[in-house]
Amino acid sequence: MDKKTLSLDGTPIAYERHGDGPTVVLVGGALCTGATLAPLAAALSDRFGALTYDRRGRGESGDTAPFAVAREVEDIAALIEASGGHAALYGISSGGALALEAAASGLPVSQVVVYETPFAVYEGGGKERLEYTERLTELLGQGRRGDAVELFMELAGTPREMIAGARRSPGWPDMEAIAPTLAYDNAAMGDGLVPRDRLASLTVPVLAVGGGASPEWLREAARAVADAAPDGSYRTLDGQTHMVDPQVLAPVLAEFFGGSGRR
């Protein structure tokens, strides 16, 4: 990250701008840093000024207690202010919930695209989220960061053998380092259900995208977001999973955002 801006509460937020066109702020999901979305930013940089950033508590950004989702909305506001005062937003997974909340909070946002924000649209989803919240709070309170990461991976449906492999991987310490921010993403997701009333207040166009190779419930969640937003639309990316290919996603974002920067 080559730049920093101060959020309203004084927290430094590290970011990087890719390209010189209209601003698009890229909001990562759980266990993501700004580097996670750098390939997507690079794919957008010929038409947009794509901002990647470390959400508070991650990477080169600071953190200030106590946490509230509103503080992360203020972080996005600071990034927009530092980049010309107006932006489009893209959020992946739980970062999509934060992007939608930022738009609903009245930030100077032109459009929002979200990819597979994992709102529960299946029976028992709310109970599952409550149980996850209670267990996550317990593990983080005990300083059991690795177990908290494992709990999140279980919630996301990661097979046991893959979790075991992740624990042995060189990247595991990095995930443990930002494990406390799992609580931040969980807070952004609210009760885990589609926030229909909040989405109904949106005044900007929203595109919700699902991967054709992802579980059906993730596509249903994306459709529910599109249906709840007054100016919402839905799109499926054939063959894509939750780990969406930036080269497939970037043209969809460019079309929706309508950037006309450098060619």
C-alpha cells in the first residue's frame, strides 16, 4: 500500500490506487487484505481508478476500539473523500454487506456491485449465524485465533481436509494475525439474513452477481439482494465459484459502472 488516509476516528487506512479513471472502491471479505483484490484492480485499471485497501485491523491499516460497523463505513467515506469525493463500490462476500451498508448510509456512491454476499436464505440460517456468533466471540475472547479461523472456514463449507491443509500452509500465520477481524465481518452481516428493509432504502443501482458453479443458495442470496433493492439486477457468471476469476468479473463491473477512462 502506497497511501494512507485518516478515518473519522483517526484510524489510518492504507490503500492503493490502480489506474486514473473514475473511482471504484474494492471492498474485500473475511480474511482478505487489499492485496487479495489487487488482480481485479489491475484488470480494471485501464478504465477506472480502482482502490484496494486494507480494512481496519488488517495489513498496514490501524484499528481503534471499540469496533462498530459504522466505523468501517467511515473508512470507506474517507477513501472516497481522498479520491475525488465520489465512487462506485464493489464488495465480495461479507465485503458486499459492508458495501451495501455504506451506500445505504448515504455515502456519495454512484453504483454498487456485490458478489455472493452470503446472506442466509435457507431454513435455519438465522440460527446458524447466531450459533456462529456465540462461538466466534468465545474463541476470540480466549485468544484462540487459529480455532476462530477454522470455525469460519467450517461456516463457509470448507472440507475438513482442506482446513487441515490450510493449518499447515505458510499463509496460516497471516490468517491468524487478522482473525480478530472475523468479528468485524460477522457484524457487517448482521443477523445473517437478507436486510430487506435496509436494501429497500437504497437509491443507487445495485448489481448482485453469483457464480454458476457456486452452491445454489449463494445465487439465491444474490437474487434476494437484487430483488430487495429498488434498482437491483442479478447476473450469473457461468462456471465461476466463490473464488471468482478477476478476468471474468472485470468486464462485468466495467459494463455496469460504465467507465470511460484510459483505453
